[in-house]
Amino acid sequence: MLTRILQSPFRLSNTLATKRASLSSNLVAIPVASSLITRRSISAYGYEQAKALTFSKHGEPGEVLGLHGHSISPAHGNSLTLRFLASPINPADINQVQGVYPTKPTFTTSLGTPEPIAVGGNEGVAEVQSCGKDVRGLVKGDWVLMRAPGFGTWRTHAQTDTSNLLKVEDKSGLRPIQVGTVSVNPCTAYRMLKDFVNVGEGEWFIQNGANSGVGRAAIQLGKLWGYKSINVVRGRPEGTENLRRELEDLGADVVVTDTELQEKGFGDKVKEWTNGGREKVRLGLNCVGGKVVNAMAKILSPQAHLVTYGAMSKQPVQLPTGLLIFKNITFDGFWVSKWSEQNPEEKKRTVDHVLDLIRQGKFKDVPVEEVLWDYNTKQDSLISAIQGTLEGFRKGKNVFVFGDT
């Protein structure tokens, strides 16, 4: 194998140097001893050997993603070198690879390829490994999150500057997975519960996708703030009762299936749960779309808001005219990526608050399936974990957890 490093003014030993006329004047090829390629290493000259899941064109992850190795030069000036600790695999990440997500990744040749490539992933936590002399506000060992989507977090290492990062002010009592999964799902739930309508203590919200990362976060945050919740999950061949109990343990007041939601007489049950309708259902949260949204909208109280943040069924949200006219229901959309770009300081406050709740034991982790990524992990294992996110009922969110990289 050949490892490329930028040419330095020192003389390479005859046992390492090889001549290759086709190399550019700025590059030299050095054979690497076979004993060194079985583990991560930093070259004698400070170049970090990194790997990333990249793509040069949009398509299905299994068809376009590849594991790319490259070198990162020592941090200098205002640059920092990061080592990733945990990076989740979110549905939006896959949509981005497929080319159907509004936020586009950055295609670049800076990773040493002749054609532009992009790194997958939008969420994760990294540790500062080294800093250039002009870096302020961050030091080696600090943990950071990405300020905005599109950075590319499915990688072992990266080099950037502080403008792209949010510092985790206090990492004590926290695990990388907890921090690496905080900036998308919990932030989405938090902002939707707070920003669209004033839900009073003892009042209700209803949501579908209740067993998702956002749904579980909404249940817990709502309970902490005194809200009551009706939680809709997909009916499944087995395990529905176990899931119901699991969500109730998080703080869900009512858990129903999408079939039960659409049954005749469901409105009467809601009236019973809400003290004869005196406790208002102020808010609906939708990540599914289709007919289930209409059924949810029908039980909302006048002047309520129904917020859509996803479309898992790929079915449109059809607005019932009567609800618009006679109940003045407002239909909103929420996209946490755009909100994060427009409100970086508020995002930081939201993240810090959720992390404080985790430390206090008031907010439980989302179920995850850890996918170990170390220096020897094969490409097929990593891509298989990404493809698995597209499959039916899963035990938890797949998260890359970085070992000896």
C-alpha cells in the first residue's frame, strides 16, 4: 500500500523512498510496512491517518458509499484536528446520500481525490485532538458538536475551524453516545413543544411516530413540563404491548396504535381522557403523513397547531377544510436543520439544557445499536449498518461508536 504525505525538506531513507515520476512535485509516495497497516497510526511527521464514508454521486447508500483513507496534516493557524467519538445514522443522512434532502453535502477534492467527494452524516460528537496556534476557546480534549448540517460526521477524523463547531461546555457525567445524539432528535422535540403554541400544565399534545427518537424525547420533555400526551405507534405483528409499557415508563399518558386512532369512537375515548374535553389538546406532532394525520387533527382543540417534521409514509398531509374554518387549526412545518442555522445560540442553550437533564437522570437515552468503527473495520460492515436503518422495525438507532481509529 502507498500512503501519500506532503513533501517535507528532509531526506527520506533509501529503504522507504521510491521513485515515481507521475507524482506531483508536492507529493511523495512512501511504502508502508505491512505491520503498520493493521492499526491506526500517526506518521513520524505528524500526519493523521483518517478514514471516511464518502460518495461522489447521489444514490442508494449500498451502491455509492465507499470507505476512503486519507492523511490530515498537523493543525496550524486557526485549524483544529478532531477525532470523532460517536456519529448516529439518521434517516435524513440517508436521504442526503440519495440526493432527496434539501440540505446538500459539500463535495470537495480536499481529501486527496481527483474527483469531488462528500462525507456522509450530519450529527455526532468529536474530541479536539490538536489545535493550531491561533485557535481560541477550544483546547485539546474538549468535546464539540457540529454547528450546522452538511459537515460530514461518518469519519474517524476531520480538520476544520471553530466557526463550524459548538463546544460542549461540560462533558462530565456524559457518554459520547448521549452527546452525539442530542442535537437532532431532542432538539426537534424541544423546539416543537415550546415554539408553536402555549401548552399549559395539564393540557395535552398528540403525536405519531411516538417510539422514534423525537417521539421519545417529546414524551419525556412533555412530562417534565407538565404536559399530557397521546402517543400513536404503528401496529406490529408482535411486541406492541411491550412497546406500550416502554413508552408509558418514559412518561406517556396514553399509547395507541394507528389502527386504534382511526377506529370509530376514538373521539369519545379522547373526551374521557381529557376530563370531558376540559383539558385542551393544544398541539399535534406529525412525522408520518397520510390518513393518520387527519385522524389526529380531528381531536385537536380549537386554535391548536399541528406541526409536521417528517413524512415517513411518503403520503401527503391533506388539510380537512372544516377544521381550518370552524376550529381554526394551524398547520405548521418544522425543520431542525434550518432552525439550527438560523438560531445557533438558541441551539446551544437547548443542547446544554438537555445535557443537564441527562446528567440529572431526568432524560433517558434513546435505544441504540452500537456499530463499532475502529481502524480495522471493513467497509461492508459500515455500509450494512447504514442500509439497516432503512429496514422495518428496529431495536434502536444505529450509531457509529469509534474505537481505536
